[in-house]
Amino acid sequence: DKLDGKHLAPEVQETGIVAMGSLVSKLCQQNLCGLQEVKRGVETILRGLRDAKEESKVAIYLLALGNTALPETIPTLLDHAEEGPAAVTTAAISALQRIPTQHISSKVKQAMRRILHEKRKSYDKTCRLAAAEILLDNEPSPMDVINILLAANEMETETATFLLLKVQSSLRADHHPARKIMKGIMRDPRINNYYFFSKAGISSSFSGPLAVTQDLLSTFRLDLLFLEGGFLRKSVSDFSLLSRGQWLHAAQVTIEAQGMESMLGEDVLEGEEEPELTAGMSAVFFDVQLRPVVFFQGYTDLMAKVLLSSGEPTSVVKGNLLLMDHHQVIPLQSGLQVAIKLQGGLGLDISADMDVSIWEQELKTNINTRGSLTIDFQAELDAPFLQATLRSQTEAETSIHFDTMLRFSGSPVLMCLQLREEQVPYR
């Protein structure tokens, strides 16, 4: 319907556009990029990007381009990353982070350096940090790492703290592509010293293994970026899998709030545009970027949501996926036949909630990730004189909850973080 130009509800249209980008990526991975449908899908996304006037619409088309992960989209993404307003730049850099390392060329890195060091214009702190991440995660040169550390000394306390912790966490991770370069640089006492690494902010970046086997590494990452006044600007919780050189974002949930500086009475930095008061959430599931969810946009909308809040969490993704469906008939030497059926499914429910209390000056966020896996095996022997069935069912459930609470009525800001993992029932 979207490709045929039919008018759809905005939510359906945006979801379809983002999903189309993912579908293009999956078909291209199977060497089906030459299909007419794939070309038509890419053309639809690019045409929509050219015609889009509102920033939110442009961002949706950029996220869809990121889902395609096609190297030919890089020039378009770079143009929007460097020249666009804050929301567009954020979406374009986020899309570039999805591009495989082998396609992150010197031209891409040069653009990321210009954004990080603000060579052309002033950029939002989250855009600069994302540009630094692209440089660190894609075979960085020693000079890149040194310049990132030098840039941190010119940044505000919270932004610098976050960036330095990013560098340190990549130094600790055995699988990180920059680890060897980092170790070499850290031997230099002019860089690895108290002056560089003594930023006393409350922002944090942590990553560590959840499970390690011979073939699989499962990691958890938690990023928390705060404003100078102590308000949470951005939080990212990420569960990833690394197996045989392949990297998969199993689930990633990002909560972002902008424009809180004016609410807290903070001054916007010179050269930076004052962003609109807004809060929202985006998720990546099995390497697919989903349509972002907006909690509120503008002060009026915030007050309406506070007064009319239902208390129900916002659903990001909910559904069941068929992982395997195998049916086979095996002839036995006796002349009888055994029919074997094997089905495996995954149920998933990711929801999040943000509760702002103006009167008590508190902010609470909750991210709930629930998943269940079920495998159904059946072997059936059916003959005129005999019928026998062997059936096996296996089920496992897990849920992880990430809660944050901020109280900004006094100084310093009080914060509580909680990561809860419920016991995994296995039947």
C-alpha cells in the first residue's frame, strides 16, 4: 500500500517505512539486491527523504536507510549528518553506526572528525559523542584516539566523563577493535595520567559479559549521560551477541530527554541551539531499528501527560517470532514411516515508562524486557495396526528490568539505578 502511494495513518506509514529498510537489508544479505522489489523499496525511501519537510519525518527515513545498511547510502547519510539540525544529525549518525566496518571509509571518518571537533558548526553533545563512537569502533588510528582524549579536556564535565569512560571500557573489552591501539597509547604517561582521567562527573558507560562460551559471547552495556545540572539526558541499555566474528544487537533500548536545561534553569552553551522540550524512546531488536516512540513534545504536552497520565507503560515491541519450523518424513526399514515435526518460537515484550513529577521534582524511568522461548518436538508413527507418538516440549522465560530514579529538588542530584533480573524458569 505504501509503495502504491496509498494514504495511510502516520504510525502505520512510519512503521512500514522503517520495516521496509530492514527487509531490503535481509534480501541483500541473501544476494537478492538485484530484485525489482528491492530497488523499488530503496527508491521509495530515498524519494520520501527528499520530499520530507518536517524534521521528524526526515529522521524516520534516515532510520529506514540505516536499517538497509547499504554502503551506497553513505553519501546521503553523511550530508544529513553534517548539515542537518540536531534531530536529523542524530538520526543520520545513528544510521551510520549500523553500516558494516568494511564500508566505514576515510571519507566517513573525516566527516566524524569534523562533527566531533566542531570544525564547521556547533553540534549537540550526543551527536559529538556518537561521532567519537564511530571513530573508536571502526579500526581507529592512534591519532584518532589521542585527539578524542584531547577533545575530552575541552568538553563539559559530564560529556568528558562519559567519553573517557567509553575509551576505558573499550580498553577492558577483549573483543574491541581499538583495544591494541589503546594499550599502546596508554603506555605514554603524557596521556595516561590523572589530568586526563580525573573528570568527576556522574555520567557513566559500562559494558561487560553476561555469558561466555566457546562459540558465543553475550554482553550487556549501560550508558548514562547526564546534564551538568544532574538531569538524565540519555540512557542506553544494550544486550548484544558476538559469535564467529558476527555481531548482533539482540535488544537495545534508548531513552532520551532534550530541552531539560531550561526547566532546570541552566544556560544553553554559546553556539548551541536551544532544543525543544521533548522525551522519547527508541529500540533495536535483532539488529532492526524500530519506529521511535515520543513520550511528550513541548511543555504543554508534558503538562497534559502529567495531569492525564494513565500510569500504563508504553509498548515498544510485542509479538511472537517463529524461529524454526521443520517437517520431515523418515522411512524405516520395516516399511513404516515416522513423521517428525520441530517448531521453535520466541515471544518478546519490551515496554518502557517515563514518569515526571513536577511537584516532587522526581523523574522515574522503567524499561522492562521479557522474553520466552519454546521448542516443540513431535515424532509420530502412524500405521493401520499401530499408532505411537513421542512429544517433547521445552520452555524458558526471562525478564530484565532496568529502573532509574532521579530526585533533582536539591544539589547534588540524587540518583538510584536498579537492574533486576528475575529467576529463569525452565520447563
